[in-house]
Amino acid sequence: MTAQLPRRFHLQRDIDETGTSGTGLVVEGLQFTDGTVALRWLTALTSIAVYRSVADVEAIHGHGGKTRVVWIDEEAS
């Protein structure tokens, strides 16, 4: 039996609409096994935030596709 583990990802910002976080890799993220997501911003004023789901993160921080979730770990089968 293989234990399910959290999945890592990062947010890749292609266009910085607000001029706050810059472009490129701006967040380290972790999706827990229940779908909860933790983000650690890699900006000069860093912070950690928790969200209910990846869909919520995309809705809040995706800026219409200008910031993308890039998965590091494969989804458990």
C-alpha cells in the first residue's frame, strides 16, 4: 500500500498586472490530500496563505491565464 502524499507545484506569472510580484516563478505551492492548498509567495515581502482548492487559487491569482499552476509532482492514481 502506497500512502498518498501532498503534491508540489509553483505559480508561473507571465504578466504582472499589478506590478507587485513580478514575473516568472512567484509562488511555491503544496496541495494536501484533502485538496487544501498552501502557498508561499517568493516576493520581497513574503507570506504564506491557505486556500480551499487549486480552483480557488486560480480564480484569485490566475488573472485570466496570466499566472499558471505548474505541477511538479504527478497526480496520484
